[in-house]
Amino acid sequence: MGAEDGIRLELPPELRWVALSELLDRVFPASDAVGPGGGDARGEVAAQFDLRANPDLPEIYAIFLEVCEEWRDWRCALLVTLGGGDGERGAGVELAAEVWRLLPGEPAGAGPPVLALHLEQQYCALEYAVRHGFWAGRGELLEWLRGLTLLYFLDKHEARLDSGDAAEWGPGLRGAVEGLSGEGLIVAAADGAHYSITREGRRFIGGLLAETESFIDQFDHYQDTAVYPDLEMAEFGVGRGVDLRVQAFLAEGVNPVRAVFLLRLYDGTLDARLADWWEAIEDEGFYEWVLEPVVNRYGVDAAVMEAVLESGYSWLEERQEEARARAAREEVLRRAGGMEGGGAALC
């Protein structure tokens, strides 16, 4: 956004004594928050907008509301910097900072002092996974991610991992090797020169592939969803829809972190780091990038999503019925062809 796309509000004097995080909660409240006047908090803020001066304020405000909702849901961190009306950015500030400490010493001209802030999102898939209980802890999640990443490069790209290079491994790669070895999924060659995938490892990979393909069969149509809330329905594969797969995972009780990572393995996303996969395994930022769809996503409210899921069930049933009918026709044609062949042979 440019500086002209910001929101300018005159705030009550008492808000200068609160923490910056509370100020954001007051200006961009949660959907169910009650305002100081006893009504809808968001409505009370929006009532102050000067729509004559800027008719786009409701749309701009909606964007800020979405950003703060993602922040409260642990999907992102907020990086806040001080700035001015000219769009220039100053020092970064902590959300725990008291507002009065951030105000300029002397008002610029007449009127109250102006606190200009820039908000920037930093998506945090790993933090989200732990905060929402999809994984017991950050360390356990990284261990799982690194193990599957190593297995992926050993399998798909036949990457060579020599035990003689162990002194050069980072702690992440070393932990992944120890974990996979302990589970009997990889083993050092007889001469100790390199690691290879065991028969049990192949079965394990086959299970992951089957699980991933089941996600594709059940949820892939939500990747392109056109939502019609007024009609309580949705269409799929229209070429102009939004990706609601993660919200569908959540609604159906599927761990979205596991599902998204397996899908990213399946579609080759990790190949972007083939040249430096050793370093990628160590890099937490790499996994934040791979898992970003878990947190940086489109969403609809629960009632609309329920209608989307109902449409999704119907869509799947229709496709399954079409597949059964097609298989039945092919079987009839196959048998008819066999009967014709047998008749010719008897003649």
C-alpha cells in the first residue's frame, strides 16, 4: 500500500496510555468485539470515516482487519515501524511499547500529536502449527520436516549422502540421518560410503504417496472454488475461484501442516533447493516458505464454508458416479469384443 491508502483516525486521549498491541485491538477489533459505545466495535470505528474525502476507506479498513485477524490467530507476526505521512519509515517498535512513548514530543502544527505506523506481516507457519496444537513443539515439527526432506532428495533425486562427510553436516541434517536410520528407513552402505533407502523406507514412502493422493482425491477441487454465499453453494474448477483447501482440511479435521507439506513434496516444490539441499534442511526459513499456504490463505466464514463443503460432497459424488458409469460401459464393450472374437474363432 501507498501512504495514501492508510487510515487516519482521531483517537480518545486515554489510548495514549495503553500498549501498542491494545491500540491495534481497539482500532482493528475482532469480529465479535464490543465497542466503547456498547455496539459492534468495528461499526463504531467505521462510523468515524470521512467517506467524502476517501470513499475507499471501508475497503482499506477491511484489509487491515484481515491482517489483524491473522495476527491474533498466530498466522503471522506484525512488524511495526514508525513513519510519517510521506510514507517514509523510521525505527521498528515492539507491540508491547506504550503508545505515549511513541508520540512525537511536540505536535506538528495545531491539533493533537500524530502517531504514524506502518504494519508489515511476516507469516509464521511453524509458530501457528504449535500454537494450534498440530504439533507438540517446534523442535518435533522441524525434526519431521527435515526427515521427510532428506528422504525426498535421497529418493526422487538419488542425492548422495556420504557418511564420510558427517563432520560437515549441520545439526539438522545430522538429526535427520539419525532419525531415519533409527526407524530403519535408511542405512549406510556396507562399506560405510553412503546412505540408501531400505525396503522399509520404500514401504514408508509408498504410504506417504497413498496418503497424499487421498488428499488430492478428496480436496483438490477446493483449489479453484467459486463461492456464492447468497445461493448457499459453490462451483469448482471454474478457472476464477479461490483456494480453500486449507480451510477444507481444517473443517474436516485434517492436520493442515502435514497435508500441505506432503502436497508440496508431491508437486516438486522442494526442487527449488536441489542445488543446496544440505543448507535448505538447516534453514527454518525454508520451511516457513514451504508451509506458507497453511497461514497465507483465503478464507470464508464458517456458515459459508459449510455450504462449500456440501457442494464439494455433491461434486465428488457426481464424479464418482460418472467414473462408475464409464467403467461399466468399458466393461460391456470389453465383453462384447471378447464375444465377437470368440465367435470368429469358432467359425
